[in-house]
Amino acid sequence: MLDVQALSRKDASVNGPESPSRRFVDQGRPLTMYSDLIYVACPNCGARAQITPRPGLPELRYYSELLYRPRRLTCTACAATRSWSAKQRNNALVGVKLGGPSDPFFDLPLWLQTPCRGEVLWAYNERHLDILENYVAADLRERTDYRSNGAMLSRLPAWMKAAGHRADVLRAIRRLRIQLEQVASHDRSATMLDRTNRGPRGGNNYYFRPPY
């Protein structure tokens, strides 16, 4: 069984607060690894809802399965639910493309997004925030000998990785941690309501396997 949450918690190697420098080791994990739980604004009431894989599915074998596994949206505020299943094309399932401040399954605004340096800083969940914060806060950033182009941290935009922007990015992450604890519809940020920057949606991922 592939335990996505346990692996993501182990990925950040950061020295204790008493150390004069903070060290981060990038294990090359993909963004897909953090997409098992996605917080969004409920399409019915606007409160915080969540998107997760449909219960009862077989154990996860590869991160890439999270791109086409059936999903369920649930909102505890209004009891709204929605379901998503990957489309089929010929003998393949068509998976989603990740990225940007909208979720890739229902195209709803992410709950965790805030303006930063003229851009939008976003995250799917708390574990996603954790690794972004550990990476940005580190004085020494190292990486294992991975060769994947899909590594999340290596693909972060330059404005997030710039040393001169560190304080601004960390303040934005702290705002998102506050946002994480707010769940009502009136807690939505102005950035969440602005749908002009919705992220990449070009291209498709194909998976040759039977549907769920």
C-alpha cells in the first residue's frame, strides 16, 4: 500500500529552531502526492468543502492514480455532495492536469489561496502548506538524486524561490494557515472569488487500464 500522507510528512528534513541555519532536503515528490485531499469553496453554499478519492477504492499503488481515480466532494456545512469520474477515450481513462488556484476535478476555487508578490499563492491542504513553508524558510536547500521533471518543488515559480521574496511568501503561507481554520462562507477571501487566474488546463493524461 502506498501511504501518501506518511511519505509526504517524511519528505522535509529541517533542522531544529535552535540551529542558525535551516536545511531542507527535496525528495522530488510530485504535486500529485498532495492531491489526495483538496479544500475548495462549496459550489452550493460557499463554505469550505473537501474533495477526496471515492471511498471503497482499491489500495493506491502509484501517485499517478490520483489523477484519474473517482472523486467525491463533500460539504459539512450544507451536506452537498458531488461525484467525478474520469472520462474514457478509446481504451484509456483521461486524467486531470494539476496546477493553479482551481481544483482540477470540479473547477472550483481552492480554499487556500492568497495574493503574494502580484501572484497567487495556493495550496491543496495542510501537508502541502507544510512542505512549501519548509522549503521557502530553508537557508540550505538540497535535493536527492532524482531525475523526474514532475518534481513539485523544482517546478515552483521563480518568485516563490527568490531569497528576496522569502519574508513575503512566508507571511502569505501564515495567512493560508489562518484560512485553513476558517470554514464558513463569509470566510472566503477576495482572491478566491476572482476566477481570472484559474491555472493550466491544457492537454490530457491518458491511463490504459479498466475504469473503476
